[in-house]
Amino acid sequence: GIQVEQSPPDLILQEGANSTLRCNFSDSVNNLQWFHQNPWGQLINLFYIPSGTKQNGRLSATTVATERYSLLYISSSQTTDSGVYFCAGHLNRDDKIIFGKGTRLHILP
Amino acid sequence: KAGVTQTPRYLIKTRGQQVTLSCSPISGHRSVSWYQQTPGQGLQFLFEYFSETQRNKGNFPGRFSGRQFSNSRSEMNVSTLELGDSALYLCASSWTGTADTGELFFGEGSRLTVL
């Protein structure tokens, strides 16, 4: 079946460092989004990025739909960036949404 | 404007009982979808409702059901609870829910513990 692979699964960084999280899809997807899950479980929208590049403060994202991947960049990490980052998209074939298993990010003070 | 609201936030049930969770979408959003999150299986799609009709369904047993009302509020029900149903249940709303424009906005979730 369709797979969504996120890498790395875990990442530990010092405050101030930069990071790149990757999301690979095994098939075509639409509506690619990036989320940050806060400690209470809520998924917070970071980017809705079916294609192209977007930036929001220290965060930016790029999706190359033709090559079936998306990247999330976090610059100058802060401890509040810690948590789990998920990418998700709608499958073309049946409109269901699938999530990656997430990247758990730990930012050390 | 108000975000997606889920109730209750936390609940504890025993095996064999049933549970109903509620989700109020963002005003104007017509699609509501439900997801189960467990440590072992991650985030899995349960079903999606649009204009009171189920548009899509994930691979869950028939014990999991849902409905949507005319005001777009949605409920999901799990009958004959099993220990493995313990999970965080997340609801999301979107304007259309279609594969072309379905940006999702999530609620805070309902954390269910089955004893």
C-alpha cells in the first residue's frame, strides 16, 4: 500500500541549531500538510503545501510533488519547537488521508 | 473564529461499554474527519463526513461508527469497547474535504482509556 516515510524518526538538537525533516511518499498525494503535535496531543497546522515553498518565521517548507517528497526546515531552534512533527496527504486514488509516523524532535536548552 | 471543539477531553470506560465522542467543526466547514492515534499504530484515518454523508472510511471494524448533523457537528461511537481502543481520538474539519482543497484543522482530541 501507499507509504509515507518520515526521517529522521528522532532528532536531538541544541537550542539554536537548524534542522531539516523529510517526508517521502510512495505514490502521488494531494493536500500535503505539516503538523506539530503539542504535548497535549493537538495537531497544530504548520503548512498546507501541495507544492512549492512557503515560509513562516523560522519555519519553511518545500514540496516537490513530482518527486514525491516534502521538506520542513526549522532554523534557530527553540525549546518550544520540541514535539512530534507529522506530514500527511490525501491519496489520489481514494481521497483518504495518510500520515507519516512522525519525527520526534528534542531541543535541548 | 472558534476552532474545532471536541468533547469530552478525557474519559475512562470499561471493556464492553460504548462511548460517544463529539466534534464541532470550524464555522462554515462542512467536512469532519476522525482519526485514532495510538503509540503502536500511529495516526489512522477512521472516517469522513461531508454534508451529513459518510464520504470515506478507513479500515476499522463496524464497532466504530459516526454521523454528522445538519449543523456539521459530528459524533463518533465505539461500541463494545476493547482494551485496544484506548487511544487519542482526533477530529478535523475542512471546508470541502475533497482531495483538491482539503486543508485540515484539528481539535484538541478526546483521550479514551478502556480498563
